[in-house]
Amino acid sequence: MKAFILLLLMAGHLMAVSVDDATWLLDAQTDLNKAFKKAETAQKKLLLIVVIKDGCSWCEMMVHETLSDKNVRNRLSDMVILVTDIHSKTAENLNTQLTPSMYFIDVAAKKVVHEHIGFEKPGSFIMDIVTVEDKAE
């Protein structure tokens, strides 16, 4: 029984998403300044900052189930995505305490217009995106 529990714990840790994995999966940026430049060049109004932590199963679910969902990806195509670790300067400046945390930033104003803490299913996250798009217009 102990071996089975240990195997489950190890498998869960191996499946946990890293910043590098999430960046690749989401075609995201990792540098805030570059993300703002990309958004300005591409005339995108919003930047989505996704803060995750290695070993966080909720982060894994947010990246793989929600942010990778086809319908969510379509809605996010009008934004630049940045993925960062909870220990980064960006997360520190946002006063991030929990993961996963998502911050929608108005590119022109360079301020947070909406934040969401914790895992959210695709349908609910699309509702957040719609709300944020309305605020940014």
C-alpha cells in the first residue's frame, strides 16, 4: 500500500507543469517588458499574466484543461500571454500569494483590470475574458 501511495505521489509530481512547459504550451512570453512590446506592436489591448508554481496540481489543471482549451485559446488570441513563476519579480510586484493566479492587464494603462485566483473551468474562464474585454474597450 505504501508503494502504491508513493507511486501516485511521484506520478503527480512528474505531471506538474513548469513555467517552461506552460510557456511552450501557451505560446507565451516570460519577460514582462517583451510581452508589453509584443502587445503594443500587435495592437493588442490586453495582456494575460499567468502565475504558477512548480509542483502545483491546480496550476497543471489550469494550463492543461482551461488555458489549452480550444474555445479559451480562441478568446485569448486577442491577448498576449505571459507565464511566470510565483517567485518572480513580476509576481512579487502583483503581490501574488496563491497559484494559479491570472491577471488581465490593460496594455495602454499598464494596470490590472481583473484578477482571478485559483483553478477555473473553461466555460467560467471565458466569462472572465468577456468581462475583461468589455472593461478594456
